[in-house]
Amino acid sequence: MLYKPLPDSLTIKESTIQGLGLFAVERIPADRFLGMGWIKAELAHNGVWRTPLGGFINHSDTTNCVKVDPSSLYIFLTVGDNDIEAGEE
């Protein structure tokens, strides 16, 4: 199986929040699983290795994604309670 750093529904573009960010290229339904964002590792900077999914997320006061079980070794990301529209960060 070929490794895909991002789901087909996301791309990386310049962000108005900060630097680069993740943007939907198509409507993503609420509660959709996006993938693994972080792996906890003692030797990693800040204790986690970030995948491209975790590395390009910008934090916002209007969060549209949630971490699944942040206490786990592998931290996954899902869409929150509302759909994310195409073009939305």
C-alpha cells in the first residue's frame, strides 16, 4: 500500500492564520476520519512526531477538527460536528 501523507480531500496552501495550512478541496462531512496527525515519541521534539496532517494544522478559535483520544500513542484527527466546505481551512 502506498503511503499518502494527506487524504485526497485536503491540500496545503498559504494560510491567513499563519504560514501554511490545510484546506478542503471538496466538502468533507462532519465526523469524517481524516487520518493520523501525531505519534508520541520521547526522543521527538516536544514529545511527538507530526505527520503532514498534524504538521500543517493551524489553531483557530472556531475549531472544525478534533483529536481522537489525545492520550493514545497515535493521535488521530476527525472533522468536528459540522461539515467543512471546499476551500475552508
